[in-house]
Amino acid sequence: MSGPEPLKPLHIDGSHFVDEAGRKVILRGVNLGGDCKLPYPDGGTHFPTDFQDYKTVSFIGRPFPIEEADEHFSRLQNWGFNCLRLLTTWEAVEHAGPQEYDDAYLDYYADLCAKAADYGLYVFVDFHQDVWSRMSGGSGAPAWCFEKAGLDMTRFHASDAAHVMQHNYDFEKGGRQEENYPQMSWSQNYSRPVNGVMWTLFFAGRDFAPGLEVDGQNIQDYLQAHYIGAMMQIAKRVKDMPHVIGFDTLNEPGRGFIGQSMSYQHLGPTEEDPEIARPGLAWSVLDNVAVSHGCTRTIPIVGLKDDLSLGKTDEDTLNTNKVSIWYDGAVDPFEAAGAYVVDPATGGVEVTREDFFQNVDGRVVNLEEDYMGPFFCRVAEAVRAYKSDWMVFAELDPLSGLTGEGFPKGSPSNLVNASHWYDVVTLFTKTFDFPDRFNIFTGKMMQGREEIQNFYDESLRQIQAASVDLNEGKGAPTLIGECGIPFDFEGGAAYHAFGEGDHSDGPWERQNLAQEFLYNALDTLGISSTQWNYTASNRNDLAIGDGWNQEDLSIFSRDQQVDPADLNSGGRGLKGFLRPYPRAISGLVDEVSYNREARTFSLKFHSDGKEDSEIFMPRSLFPEGYSIELKGAEAIYEDQRQLLHVRSDGASDVVMFVEPYVEDEA
């Protein structure tokens, strides 16, 4: 059901999103959707493929066929969402070849954007990627990029240069296969050779591969120009839609080899790298290079040790097939630039400069300042050629928010801090222990609700702190571009319970609890967010989930929809994220809190009296109605949009308390 009023354009005022009426707006949204990374209809990772059809695939129908849009947008509106991080990919736009744009897909995407406005949904465009490309275990870039760099994608699997579900999974056996394709293992591709090469070329080819030119351009300029060119194809189609508020720069970009010494393997905090180690194979740049040239390497594995610290727990031998990923006759651009020398007979590598990827002409390089900042500016300049006031939703390496690194000083204006945050223990273990929780960063247990909530609050506060110096020191809004939980806790226990007829909230209590801590922190800090994710094609199947690498974080599944007429039917862990919140405040919020168990909501804010404030108040939480105590203002409920309109006569301190209605037995 569409809202009666058109959306008002938003702009940035310090740390706030502000509408034309001057109200501070909280964007509470969702990523749409998890399967947009994949061709339609049978491009999911649960379908076998050798990727050789990459030129002719189509993404029309992702996130859903246009004729289904009213149903899904109605549901999202009913759940109180007012914003979409609407996914697309470089591959979706330019899969057939350089500058061969898929006009039919572009028209479909624009139609989807336009329809979102009818349901009160702001949109920002997300050119999504994960570990570079589908062909290297993720999503994003078209296959022809590999050829331009000199890499043969048909050799990635045999060489262990990329870990790809479609090459490792036994499709005849089916089901969850930890022995072949462990949960969340796709993310370790960032440290494997294909990603190392491609991200280094994309961000820093001019410095580290000066001799590699494609069509008269250095490889860095060539790749970025085509990526941004695809972005501009979207921009020119949505430029006249006031509810489209901007573009994400690039989802969770990789670091490549930039800033790393050649031989260093990170097994734990050291003087060279004081951060905790990432679980998985501890590749050095030298390991990457050697494997890429057909050399067998034994590499340590980082895992959780008996003392609950992260460190070496095992080792693995890679590329026993001795397969090179470089095309025959291709020139390794880093070798040509003097980083190392490869023995063509053995594939062995002799390092020439240990600091090759750390030092350029005597200058110590910095990924954020030297490469990410200029890239942000290039994106901003390109899209703002179509609409000058578009916001840029910027994000760095996905761990940057956890390590305290800030945004580059040369970042463009009108920037939004769109960093991501997940409770990584929940994400990787697919469980939520309570009341005791393990903190991977301290190696200690957190005990009780207060200590766990403080961990969530402080984690997001650290990300929010990176916004302070943006936009020429005026500050920037923080919108957590991704946050959420896997719903397949404990091997899909809730799905089994649902299948056996238990349609109550009971099987989802752990998922609800995990989301409760997240949204409590967002409320406390006044942070906007887009939860990952809503996937229309999701299945309650451990081998399918969101259709991508066995991930299963969708808040909706058709497999749970018992009543198509009920917009709530199909929702997962609904009471974890469906809750009241201050959507638009004419003034400043002092305090907001929601008690999920008691279903009580409290809000304190200083109203400037200029406009009505809007509080989302979901009717499904209060089936018998609610009682409200209100000081300093009066309120009227709009049932159609589930909004409580709060009006004060002039400036005043407004205090609100809402609880479920209980009939007076007397």
C-alpha cells in the first residue's frame, strides 16, 4: 500500500540526514537483495557452471521480476523500512564485453527504482562485489577483466588460486558440505592469488604495474574507467528520481598486495602488523605470486587455539597440480616492474624487492590516502555529472572499521560513512550464545546482557567516530551499509521446527535476541542502517539459502509463507527487527529505547516545534492497541503508514512512553 505523500528529498547536515522540512531522518532499510549478485533465473551457486556463458547471461529478474515488485515493496513498507540499498553489479551491466551494455537490464533496474518511491522507499545504488567476481568465488566484475589482466579463469580452480563453490561442491550429493566448501569460506579468497592480482591492478596499477596497458590506458585507469562507466549507465537512468539519494562507491573492496611486504605471513599481532590475524590461510604476497606461476606452496592456517587466541593451528599445501593462472605468453606486470624474478622452468620466484608493494620512489604507500581517496573522488565526479547533489556512500576494506582506520583526508564532499558491521562470531559460527558470549578480539567471554550490549554499542560507536572529520570537518551521517545475522542457526533448527508445524516465535528466539542487541545499539547511537538482506528467492535449504555460497541471511523466505495475503507471512525472526523507531524528528533526540519482551517504547526529544515528528509504530506489535503517555506534545496515529505524528506547540521537551493496551478489569 503506497503512502499518500511523495518522498521529500534528503540532504546532509552534519551527522544527520535531513529532509526538506528540516527534520532529522533515520534511514532504516534493507539490502535488496542477496541474489542480485547472480544471473537470473539459474545463476545461483547451487547450480553447476563453468562460467563459459558469461557473455549471454542476464540479471533481469534480480531481485525479483518486476511484476512481483508490488508484493515485496508492500511487505518492506509494512515492516517499517524506508530505505533500500539496491544491489546491482558491474557484471550485470557490462557482462558481454567492454562497453557492451545490457540496455534491457538497465531499463529493468530503472523501473525497479521508480516503483520503490510508491512505497516510501529511498534508494541508494550499490554496485556490489565480493572477492572480485563470480569466477573467483564471489560476485561483481565481468569475466573479461581477467583476460585484460593476463589471467586465464579456466585455471583458477586447478591452481588453488581461487576457492569457488561451483568447482568444489558435489552437486549430486547436495546438502551442506563442510568437507568440500566450508561455511563462509568464500571470504578467504581476498587473500588468494586472483584477488591479490586484480585488486592491486584496480587500485594501484599505475604504481605497481606501469607497463601493463590496455587500449592505450594503464590497467588501473582501464578497469576503473569501465567500472565507473557501468555506474554512469545507471546514473543517467535514475537522475530524475528524487528518492534516489546517491551511490555506494564499491562494496567491501579488497586490498590486494598494497602495503604488504613480499614474504610476511600474518599469524598474529607483530610489530609489522599489530592487528589480530584473520582465520584461514596466512598467505604472503610471495605465496600468492608463486602459486599464480604454478609453484606448490605450503601455507600455515590460522584458527582458534586451545587458549581461545587466534594463531597457527595447521598448514595446507596448495597448487599441487603446478598450474599457472597466467595465459601462455602473458607478461606478469609486477615481475616486469622489478618486484621479483620467476624461473619459467619451475615457476619458482626470487624476490628482488621485499618492499615493492610498500614503497614507490621512496614514498611509503597508504591504501586509503593514496588509492581509495582518489577513487572515491572519481566516483563522485562521475555520478554528480548527472545529479550534482547526490550523496556518496563510501566504504573501505571491511575490517577498516574494526581496526580504527579512518577515511582518507581527500574524500569528496557530501559523503556518508557506509561502513559494515557484523558480530563475526555469530556470522561464522551461526549461533548466538547467551548469556555468555565469546569476544574474538579480546579472547575473553562476555557475561550477561549489559556486557554484550556494551560490546555492540562500542563496536558501532567506533565506526561512527570515523564520520566526525568527513565533509570538511562538518561531519557525516553514519549508515551501516550491512549488518545482520544468519538465520540458519544450529544447522537450520528453526527451519526444521517450522517444517514440523511450529509457526510460533519460539524457534526464532536466538535470532530475535541477536537482532535485538544490534538494533538497540543503532537506536542508542542514532545510526541509520540497511540490514543484510531481503532475498525474494530464499529457500529454507542449507545448500541454497540466499542462492549465493550457502549464505542465509534473508529476513524473508517463500518457504515460510503460509498465508500470501498476510504481509508478515514469510518473515524470519520478525520480532528481532520489527520495532518502533523515530523516523523523522523535528528537533534532536535525547534518548530512545525499546524493550522487546515487554513491547514498551520510550522516547525523549527536544522538539523545535516547526514540523510534526514521525514515529514508526508497527500495528502487529500491538494487536489489541497501545497506551501512550505523552508530555510536551500531542499525537495522531496514521494507520495506513503505521506512523505516529507528534506535534508540539513551539519548542518543548517531548517525553513519550508506549506500552501494549491492557483493558481495565475493573
